[in-house]
Amino acid sequence: MEYKFIKTSFNENKAMFFKYFNSLSGIYDNFLESHILKSDLYSIYIDNNNKGYFAIYEDRLLTQFY
């Protein structure tokens, strides 16, 4: 298997982001606005198929994983 992690934009991961967002059990709060929405997004590819994404805030905090 070949794994790739490619920096992408919100628009490229919009469908997966909304699946992630809808899976949250909590309510929308300042953490979502200040950290999640401002994080750098990376697509996860396995054998050239997009399987998910993750997001990192300020190069040090994992804020999303889907």
C-alpha cells in the first residue's frame, strides 16, 4: 500500500468536513471557530484514493481526524 498526506484546502475536503462536523456530539463553540476552522488540512490518500483528512493547528495541535 502507498500512503500520501497532501496539504489541501477546505473546499477540497468540504464533503468530508461536513460528515465530520455532523458526527460531533457537542455544540458549536469557540474551539471550533478558533482552532478547527483555522487549521491546515491534509488529505489522506491510500493507493491514490482519498480516504479521509486531518487538520493541524499552528503546526502542533491535531484538531480533526476523519
